[in-house]
Amino acid sequence: MSDPVTGLKGAHFTGDISVTDAGLIGMISIRGDFNAPAFRNAVAAVTGHAVPETRAISGDATGGLAWMSPDELLYFCSYAEAPSKADALSDQLTGTHHMVAVISDARAVFRLSGAGVRDVLAKGAPVDLDPARMGAGEIRRTRLGQVAVAFWFAERDVVELVCFRSVAGFVMDWFEVTAHAGSEVGFHG
């Protein structure tokens, strides 16, 4: 069996911000009724996180739980433990309406850092990135250019971004163009 690799194999770019392939990260899509106590209890027992509020994330891409839609969560864990965590979730949710799927190999995760990260994202994402409007602990599903992404601020100037693995090369290319040295806007600075 071949060794798992990310879609970008550790790619890194530094311009006005730093853009890095975050490496292999376990991701599990969890669907169900957020109002059902059995669902909430099972999710908390396996993930260690309560079901987050709308557009919220607890933790980060190394271990966290994100709201993705009114019936979908995205759980982040180590790549190696994703299959066993998914099995544990399915076992805990037996008898309830749910869906649990390991999607680690279908997604790519980027780590963006630098003082201009809000300005770079604003060039392609229709999101109000004012720090008063979007801070740590909030997640947005949106687009970057023409591709679907989700991102959140892990720290003031650090963003974690998830996209489909099939468009990871486009996303990296997009950042290389929009964040090249000297392209800063300074709006959010």
C-alpha cells in the first residue's frame, strides 16, 4: 500500500503572507439532528467537543469540531485516528438518523499567517473580514475565487482553510498571485 500524501506534498509560499500545506489531517463529516440529545451526547463523548453554535468552531485543524450547516459538523483529528473515531461515532449513533464519513483524503488544509491575511482573503472571499465581525472561533463556508472553501482564524493573524483536494493546486496558485510581495492592500491592517 502506498503512503498517504497531501494534494500539495508540503508546498509552501511566502509573499505578503505565508501559505503552507498543513499536512495530513483527519477529517470526519458528521450529519444528524443537532437538537437530539443522543446525537449531541455521542458527538461530545467521541470528539471531546460540544456541538458548536452556528458558524462556530471549537479547537482547530489538529483537534476541533466545526459547524458546517444546520445538520453537518466537521471533526478534525489526527489522520491516523480518523477511521477509528468514525467507527466510534457510528457505534454511538446506532439507532439514530445520522451519517458519518471519513473525508480526510478528499480535502486539503492550508495554514495562512501574516499581518495581511485578512486583506489577501478579502481579494477573493465575499466575507466581512473586519476583526470585529469575524474573530477566532468563527468559521465561514464561502468561496475563494470560484472554489468552495471554509476558513477560520486560529489566531488574530493565522487562518486555517479547508478546500476540496481536487482544487488544492488552484488555491495555492491563487494565493501565490494574490499574496505576492508588494501586493498588500492595507485595508484591514
